[in-house]
Amino acid sequence: MPDFVSDFMQIALEEAKAAAERGEVPVGAVLVNKTGEILAKSGNRTEEMSDPTGHAEMFVIRQAAARCRSPRLNDCDLYVTLEPCTMCAAAISFARLRKVVFGAYDPKGGGVEYGARFFTQATCHHAPEVVGGVEEKASEALLKEFFEDLRD
């Protein structure tokens, strides 16, 4: 795995940690262009914004599309700490992202490797390359700690 992949995942993990500090489920995302320039980074903001679509992936896609002045981000890659849900997978498809790299798998709410497996559906217009399990242990540890703290 090239070093830059780990570097981008480290940035996504920092965004996830910041989300946890705000009381959000700790998911972070970074969207980069083909030269490796970071176009956007964010963590979840569903509670802060009272927005059920306030997932990290949605924010970085919106920010990058606005910055690039295009709804299509063909030469861009997304790094996210948790397997995207079906809503985010649909947004990824509509944005035409080139690649999705994620950390922890999500058997309950995932929409890529679990659940709807959105990118394999006949109705999916664009399926990016998907790489799962990058920085998986660190991503899982953040989520586990967050939910354990909620139960205490």
C-alpha cells in the first residue's frame, strides 16, 4: 500500500476524532484529486447540523464539487474511516468518484460490502474502485470507544 494512502487515512482518522469530540459518531473523510491535493475533509455532523444526511462523505463530496464547480468528480478519491452507507454510496456513484478507500467494515449499516451493496446493483450508474480495511483497527477502535463511552 503506498504511503499516501495511509497519510490520507490518518487525516480521515483525525477528522473522526474531532467528530467524536463534538459528540458525533466518529467517522472522518478526505476527498483528494488525482494529484493528491486535498479538496475537502470533514467528520460527521448529523447532530450538530440536525441533518440526517450530515455524514462525513456527504460533506466532502459537496465541498469538493463546489470547489471544482462540477457535480462530477471523476478523477477524485475518497478516504473514509467507515464503510459508506447506502445513501453515501449513492452520492459517491452520482459524483463519479474514481476510488473509495475505507477503514472499518460496517455489517449493520454498510452499503458497499454489506447491506445493499449499492455498487453491484444494476441500477448503479457508476461503480468506483473500492478498497476496504485500510487502517481498519484504528477506525474500529475509535468507534468502539465512542459507543462504550455512550453506554457508561
